[in-house]
Amino acid sequence: MPFKGKRALVLGVANKRSIAWAIAKRLADGGAEVAFTFQGERIEKNVRDLAASVSSPLVTELDVRDDAAIERVFAEVGQVFGGKLDILVHSVAYAAAEDLEGRFTDTPRDRFWMAIDVSAYSLVATARAAQPLMAAAGGGSIVTMTYLGGERAVPHYNVMGVAKATLDSSVKYLAWDLGEQNIRVNAVSAGPVRTLAARSIAGFPTMESIVEERSPLHRHVDAEDVGAAAAYLLGDGAKNVTGTTLYVDSGYHAMGM
Ligand SMILES: NC(=O)c1ccc[n+]([C@@H]2O[C@H](COP(=O)([O-])OP(=O)(O)OC[C@H]3O[C@@H](n4cnc5c(N)ncnc54)[C@H](O)[C@@H]3O)[C@@H](O)[C@H]2O)c1
């Protein structure tokens, strides 16, 4: 039971295909107590049902654009976990569908900032809110989800790539700030996984087939593979790993062609 006695908060479960759910399941199977947030009534029942299946002590609403909601959620987490938190999983991203279809050049100002707000600033805001609870636990581990499209131009990924670049850099600055309190911050860079968010990326099937054709392992990645990598980063086996990105993409990132 690698996570026995650990207290975790997981942001970003929408349904059973969500990467966040694969991670949460690993944590719960490993003995952690797992609290969940959901965004919007539309997915509330899904998340409540999944959370109940792992005997979650807390399921609460969170729109990461809302600072007051972040404050409320972390107060609730503090209450159910006796003022302590060991693990934060950030698996949240959003960009308008039209910005994942056309040219990046045409992204309007408001939707550019929205993508960065939801997909990158949310890590900064939630890490800051988690900090006192993790410090009270003697340290903690934070994992976020990124993609190669933040480092290289991937057709159609567009403004989400810019948001991931911001997220990747935020991981490093947070790792520096929070390391003092034994809080680690890392990212998993996943290859294409069929989820709700992935469906809004035009050309997603092409991304999948290119990985299959050109990656060293010539195969798809699934949410469970990503869950296993996140579990490593969240666990004590990674106690000296921070500010890093672990690629779970069949090796695609290593290729030049
Ligand atoms: N699926 C992939 O191929 C892939 C690859 C690399 C990285 N990722 C990243 O993994 C993470 C999880 O995505 P997923 O693929 O599991 O899809 P998903 O749709 O299951 O999860 C995305 C989550 O973001 C949440 N969200 C969106 N806007 C929000 C807001 N304002 N406040 C709070 N929550 C909000 C949604 O409710 C949803 O739960 C994202 O960061 C995504 O960019 C996915």
C-alpha cells in the first residue's frame, strides 16, 4: 500500500476516461484517501459516482478561474483531512474548440488569456492554496499534465500549446519556491489519449496515428500508463525528483522525424 495514510486532492475528473481518474484510482488502490472536485453540474453525477466507488470523503465543485472557490475548496479539504494534504493532482485544461481548429495566428485576445488562465494559472493558484496544508504534512507532491505541443508546434494544438509552455515553466518556478517546504512539483507529458478534452482537438486521430507510426514503441498510450507515471512522481520513490517532466508517449518526444 504505497499511499497508505496519504491525503490527496484530484482536480480534473470529468468521466471514467479522464486521465485524472486513472491517477485517482492508482492513489486509492494504493491506500490514499482521495478528495475530488468537478466543474459544472453536467458532470457532477459522473464524478460523485466515481468518487463513491473509492469511498471519497469529499466531492466539491471548483471552477479554477474563481479565486473565492479555490479558497473555499482548500478550506473544505483542510477540514476533512485534519489540516493536512500530501498530494495534489492538477489535470485541468481548456481552450475554445474554434481555437483548436483554425490558425493559431487568429486566436483572439480574450480566448488566448482564457486558455492560459484555466490551463496554466490554475496550477499556480491551487499550488499556493495547497502550500500551507502540505507544509503542515511535512511536505507534499504536486503533479500536472502537459503535452509536447508546449515545446514544439503541433498543428491544431495552437493556443493550448502556448498554455502548456506557460504550465511547463510554472512547474519549474513552483518547484523552486516550494522545495523549501519539501513540496515537489512535476509534470507528466502524455502522448495522445482518447478523452473528452482530446475530442475537441481537430485532427486528434492524425496525432494518434503519427505516434503509432513514428514513435520508437509504435503504440498508443492509455490513461492507465499515465496514471502509473503520475503515481511514481507522487510517491516516495520520487522523493528527490522535482521540477521535471516525465514523458509517457511511447518515446515520440525523442524523435526528430
Ligand atoms: N488526452 C490527451 O491526449 C492528453 C495528452 C497530454 C496532456 N493532456 C492533459 O491532461 C489533462 C486532463 O485532460 P484529459 O485528457 O483527461 O481530459 P478530460 O476532459 O477528462 O479532463 C479535463 C478536465 O478539465 C476540467 N476543466 C476544464 N475547465 C475547467 C475549469 N474552468 N475549472 C475546473 N476544471 C476545468 C474538466 O472539467 C475536465 O475534468 C489536461 O491538462 C490535458 O491537457 C491530455
